[in-house]
Amino acid sequence: MDTLLQQLINGLTLGAVYALVALGYTMVYGIIGLINFAHGEVVMIGTMVAFTVIVALAGSGLPPLLVLSIGLAVAVVVCMALGWSLERVAYRPLRGAPRLTPLITAIGMSMVLQNVAMIIWGRNYITFPPMITKHIYSVGGATFTNVQVAIVSLAALVMMALIYLVHRTRIGMAMRATAQNPHVASLMGVDINRVIAMAFVIGSALGAVAGCMVGSYYEIAHYQMGFMLGLKAFTAAVLGGIGNLAGAMAGGLLLGVIEALGAGYIGQLTGDFLGSHYQDIFAFIVLIIVLMFRPSGLFGEREGDRA
Amino acid sequence: MLEVTGLRVSYGGIQAVRGITFHVNEGEMVALIGANGAGKSSTLRALARLLTPAGGSVRYRGKELVSLPPHRLVGEGIALVPEGRGVFPRMSSLENLRMGAYARNDKPAIQHDLEHVLQLFPRLKERAQQTAGTLSGGEQQMLAIGRALMSKPKLMLLDEPSMGLAPIMVQKIFEVIRKVASEGMTILLVEQNAKLALEVSQRGYVMESGEITVTDESHKLLADPKVRAAYLGE
Ligand SMILES: Nc1ncnc2c1ncn2[C@@H]1O[C@H](COP(=O)(O)OP(=O)(O)OP(=O)(O)O)[C@@H](O)[C@H]1O
Ligand SMILES: [Mg+2]
């Protein structure tokens, strides 16, 4: 019983991170139908930048919370600029090209970013400076930390802000219109190029926040960390129904929980043949099952509902 | 108001519009009729800059439109009601109408125009919160026209508003088109239903395989034996 509760708590934490990253995939997919495989690397760069800033300011005597906030803010700004540049330099020139072309470009960009990160930050694991005094709380036999509380609340806050943006603001309305029918949206006066750029910028900002979260959760970063994280978040987006914002949020949380439960019980299920380090397989089992039986995802519209 | 000279549209190697010249005067309703594939929609899409013409010029109130990006046209006062309506399927009727006013920032006037549109189409008022994708074809056409009106256009380009609709619905929609025209709107009406289009318009152009072959006042075209034979099923 205490394993169950513990794994639910861990799953929720991880799921909040997946959800934020999945939103970046789904926003871009919803508007231009591109799976931006470089998005995981944007998240990784977010973690790296935040680490660098935090390490640089660690000895400055500033209060830790301020240092963390500055790290987060710089990461967000850098990632927004990166997302904007990716769209501008790599994807926009390919608008109207066959679908496979930008997809391959995305994979290429992901490699480019990994290598750039390797050159800047090196091949080794980078460890997070011990900035946060960890508090551990326990309920019903399970424990969680203040870091986990911060991750889940910040994710909830960011997602509410996104929902507000998409449903209550002018640019959000333009984004929804463009996702449903770009030609007609442009007839209404929507500058499609701007909307597409915004989708990349906002998605990258969410990615940066997620990057800071994984960084502070695992207290470690590596130039290849974006690959697995990106793949899992992509799975979460597909699970929720790619192109669907609520789907990405739900898919992220669900995947986090599935993974954590899987990791918690895999030993029992396989008679200790497989250990919890096999937890990564669950995301891909989920991906395969969804693609086989419900490719439109849990919340995905039927094809006919999409404009 | 609108002067089109030598307009050409091609898709890859196929020439869909082969250098057509026509004009629309202020306050006029002009019909552009022709069979399937004649190039009518391609012409409208080129006017609305949804595609870049292969050649020719489109002057609107003395301004060249061919160099403008599509999202700037609405600000010039041009609204296209596209073939197949193009409503935003996952937005409510009301949101669709508000999208029509996206480029405007005169809030009180927008509210006023919204009420006017809902008066023109009482059906939309009943369906205000309904998702546009679930509206009937006729309701979607009303919504598309209403949405175009919400941009407060000076020139409306209508692409087959009667397509796929029951006669009673066609009648309703044309009543509104007539009413809007009588209030001074300039309209370029593309229709396969030639009889209907020629009855409501002042002048007409007949398009055949990418070229304009006949033009005259609408009532004369209605009486023209050749036009009657080719487009009015006689
Ligand atoms: N996107 C496209 N790609 C290639 N060819 C096209 C495209 N759109 C139209 N065409 C071709 O251009 C020609 C003119 O098409 P258009 O849609 O302008 O005709 P239309 O007069 O509007 O016909 P309809 O009355 O059936 O709507 C047709 O031969 C059509 O096949
Ligand atoms: Mg047509």
C-alpha cells in the first residue's frame, strides 16, 4: 500500500514535467503538423543554462530562491530565443515541402543541438549545486519533498496560464483559428507566420521550465538527457491525442503515473527478473499500445473534426 | 473599385486561369459564372492572396494587391467567403463571428455589428454556443457570411454560397445577400447556379476553361440563347 501511494506521488511529479514538455510538442503539431523532434534538446539546453547561471551565482551571497529564479528566468529567455530561431532558420524555409522533409530536419536539429551542448558543457554529468535545503514530509507511509511540491505547483500554475492564454486572449484565439484552418485564419487578418513563431516560443518557454524542474529533481544534467525526456513527452502527447492541449496535460500526468507504478511493481510482476531501472520500457509499451489501438489518443478528435 | 488585368493562376504546369480581365464598380454586385473547373475559385483565391498569381495585376481602390500578404487584405476592406465555408469547426458560432472581427479594435462597434449579424441570421443566434463543426451546411454558410460581415468589409467575394444547400436555405441566404447589397456592399459573386447569380447581380462574366468568354449586363446574359443553353439547362 505504501508503495502505491509513494509511486503515485513520484509519478505525479514526473508526470507534471512530461506534461509541460508534451505541450511543446502538441502546440507545434496542432498548428503546423510537425513533430519537432528537437524539442527535447531545447529542454536540455534549458537545464544546462539554468545550471550554469545557478552555479555562477551560487557564491554571490544572493538568497537561494532568488538565484534559482534568475536561473529559471534566464533559461526561459534563452529557450524562447532558441525556439524562435529553430522555426525561423530550420522549419520556415520548408513550409510547403513534403511532410517528411521538416521531420528529418527536426531530427537533424536535435543532433546539432546535442553536439553544440556537448561542446559547451562537455561530455560529463553536471551536478546541481546544493542550493535547496530539502525538507521531507511523510503521509501514510509515503514521503515527498518540498522540491516535488514546488514542481507540481509550478507546473499547475504554468498550465493554467497557458489555458488562459489560449482561450481568453487575442493571440490564443489566433492560435486556435490557425490550428483549425490556417488559410481562413489569414483571411481574418491573422499573421500565420507570427502565430507559428509564437507556438515555438511558448512551447520552448514551457520546455525551459520543465528543464529546470528535472534538473532540480534529479540534481544532474547531461547533454543527452533531452533525448529520452523528449521521447517520453512525445509519447505523452500521443497518448493524450497529439494536437490537443488538454490531452498533452492529461497524457503527461498519466504517463508519469504509469511509469512510476511500473517501476514500483516491475520486480513483483516479473519475480525480480527485471528491476526498477527498466522503468523506461513502460513509456514505449504505452506508445505502441496507443499507436496500435487508438492512434488519435485518449482526447484526440476523430480525423473529420480536424480542419 | 476592383480592377483585374491579365490575371493568371497556375498549379504546377496546369494553367487554371489564363489571363482574365474584369472589374467591379463600387456598390455593384457582379456575378462570375462557369462550369466546374472553369477557374472561378482560383480567381477568388488569387484575389484574396491565398495563392500567388502567376501574372497580372489586381488593383483595388488604386492599390496593387498582388504584393500584399494575405492577412493584410482584411484591413483593406476585402472579405472572402470561401468555397466550402471554411468555418472554424471547433469554435462556437459566436467565436467564429468574433474571429471575423479579429483585425478590428473598435470594441463597441464590433458588439453593434455582432447584433446586426445575429439579426440578419436569427438562426445563428439560436446556435450561438454550438460548435461550428456540428452546424448544418446551411447554418455554416450563414456563419461564414456573418463572419465575413464582422470584418466590416467594403468588398465581399462570395464563392458558391448556394453549394450543396436545399432550395429553401439557398433562398434564405440569397435574401440576406440581396439585403447586404442593397445597403451598399460591393459584391463579387461566384456561382454555378447561374440563374440565381444573374438574377441578383447587375453584371456578369462567363468563365470557361480559365478564360472569360462573355460579359454583359446580367439580365441580357439571362436572355442570351447561348448562355441559356450552356448554363441555364435549356
Ligand atoms: N490546388 C490545386 N492543385 C492543382 N490543381 C488545382 C488546384 N485547385 C484547382 N485546380 C485546378 O484548377 C482548375 C480550376 O479550378 P477551380 O477550383 O478554380 O474551378 P472552379 O471554377 O471554382 O470550379 P467549381 O465550380 O467546381 O468550384 C481545375 O482544373 C482544378 O482541377
Ligand atoms: Mg470553385
